[in-house]
Amino acid sequence: MATDGGYNSVDLTWSPCSRQQLLTFFSEGRAECVKDFPALGGSLQDWKPGLYYGVDDQCRIAFGSTARACSFSNPDLPACRVLSCHVKPEDVGSCKRLLVPLLDGTECAPNQWCLKGRCVSTDDFGSSVVVNGSWSSWSEFSSCSRTCGGGVMLRTRECNNPRPAFGGIDCEGPDIEVELCHQQPCEGTQLEFMAEQCSQTDLRPLYLLPNTASFYKWIPAIGFVKGDEQCRYMCQSDAEDFIVSRGSHFVDGTRCESDSSTPYGATAACLRGRCQLFGCDGVLHSGKAWDVCGVCGGNGSTCILTSDSYSGGRAKEYTTFLTLPVNASQVYIVNSGPVFTHLAVMVGGEYIVSGTGAMSLNITHPSPLDEDYIQYRLHLTPDHLPETEEVVLPGPLKQEITIQVRKIDISGSSRIPTNRAPIPF
């Protein structure tokens, strides 16, 4: 041990308190571990502590758990001679400095590391040893981000045991493991969970012009953005129909619409401001999907395919022609003659598609964010006449759903020559 800072021009001596603590440490017989000679002849990671404790770690040791490395540099202060840190998380405009050098082995520039207060390359170390990166232990899993509806819990590890240096390779594998948790349904829908987060910013002003505060009612920007952008707290002004980010990101576990196709049974959810895919097993990027029967990782042997057609119904009233049972999956219904008929769908005794006597507009119920959605689509001809109606229910259904059809009452009359056959309706 040195009695001063060693690499700095400012002498840092032991205080009386530190001297007493050190004497106590030795006198109590707890200092046997410091009596061995440094392994200078061994590998570099044995004697370069900066490979294990980066600048952020050194800041936390010096200034507390919320400190981190300063995000800007001072050309008058060489990088390795002074420890510069942001002490308060919200204050990134100032740095507090401690007149001690950074630990040897601390990375100070691309392919350069600190050595005795200087930022040097591998040639200055006088050694050809390469240090490959190695993972730290996994952290404990975090608490679940939501109390219902499928939040996330995660754990992380760092490539700092030691950090790769002197041309060594980085660690292989993921630095984060994430699982869905608390997947029991909430009273509200996934869309309502996103809507709550948008509405929480209603009283937060938006400055479209300098020094002019504007207030809006904010709702989810469904249909305007997808993927990572959707997770960045993008909300739509209810009155003005423009979208803007209302924060850094939605709560982890908030559902999103993936930019890519979502495998059957997979869940698209926000994680740290990005839209990520979870397998049907609830694990991030596991790739596991439901089979056609809605069984995670199944082989499709637990269900059978049934198909039929229907051509009945009565004019001016809705006729039930299909009742879908709980756990039905991969339901596809098409009406190829929607000029004089149209479909209706009932859930829990309430119409969610049509039911008023008129053909419905395109709808996804409750929303594209919800796993148990019902999709209704009306396709038009080039002349904007109804061509086909489609109802898609991926399932597995959590409650019975009723499918109905309504016919239009058509009548007419005409006069034709007596030598011509009647025109059929």
C-alpha cells in the first residue's frame, strides 16, 4: 500500500481515522490475505482491478449507489487521473470529481486502458496476455411489473468478471433473462391498461410554442404506430389527432403490436421501451408457439378440424347458426354473399359485431393488443360493394361466442311482355 495517491500530483495522505481502522484490521488477525506477494508474473486480470470494477462501479463506491460516470470530459483533466461522476441521477449537467486515479485496467478509450494514471494501449503494458470477458453471476429476479394481465420480471448479468481487454473477446450469450408473470386477467383490457398510462399525462403540459403550455386529453395511438415506437409512450391527442411521446416508455409488460408476424400463442409486450416477443411459455425469445389446438408446444393431436356451411336464415332478423364452445381455436368464418346478408357476433349476450340491422364496420374486439381478440373484416369490390365478410377468432376461446346471420327482405314487381318468361327474384 502507498501512503499517498501515487499517480496524482496532489498528495492524498491517510487520515488519523483511516490509520486507526487499518491498525485495528491488522491487530484483529483479519489481514492474512494481504500478506501474499502480488502475482505480477501471472495473468493481467490478477493485478488490474479496473477489469472488474468499471468507471460506474468506481463512482458508486466513491459517491453512492446512484452515481455513474460523467457523460462528458474535460480536456484539461486527463481521463485516467481524476474520477469524474454524476452524483445525482437527474443532474447530467454537472460532475463531481475525486482527485484519485482510475483503477489500472479501466477502459479509457477504444482499445486503451488506464495504467498509473495514464491512458495507454496494449504495447505499454509490456505483456502479450489477452483477457477474455467472463460473465458475472445472475442478479436476483426483479419484482413483477404488473399485478395482473401479464407483467414481466427480469434478471441481468454483466460481462465484467473480468471485462474483455487487450484484444480479448466479449462474453457470449444474453445479458438479460425475462419472463412473464401475474398472467391472470385484469378486470380491464390490455387497451385500457395502455389508456390509463396515456391519461395519467393529461395534466402534464405540452409546449408546442415557446412558453405556451397546452393541455390535451391523451389516448393510445393504436393504428398509428407499431413495434418499438409504440412502446415509447406514444399517445394520441383525442381532439387534435396528432401523436407524441408522453414519457420515456410504457410500463414493462404493456402489450404492443409487433412489426413482424407474431407466432400463434406468442405475446408481444413492451420491455425497456422496445416491443419484444415472448413465447407461449412466457419466456423472452423462446420461440415456443401454440399448436393448432392452442396447446403450447403441442403436436396438434388434442383437437379435430370441423367445417360446414350454412345457407338458411330469415329475413329481417338474426338467426343463430353457430355457437362456439370454450377452448375452440383457429375459427374462420366467411360470408361470400354479403350483398343481401350480413354476419353478427355475440359475446356474453351482447353484440360486438353488427346486431343493429346494419352491416358492421371493420373491428378488432376488444383491441389488437388483447390476446383473445375477435377480428371482423368486410372486403369490398372495386365498385365499393360488399364482396365478402370474414370473422377470425384465433382462440382458444375463454367463453362461448354466438355467430348469427341476417337476411334482407327483398321484394319487387315489374311489367313484362306476355310472350316473355317472368324475371326471377
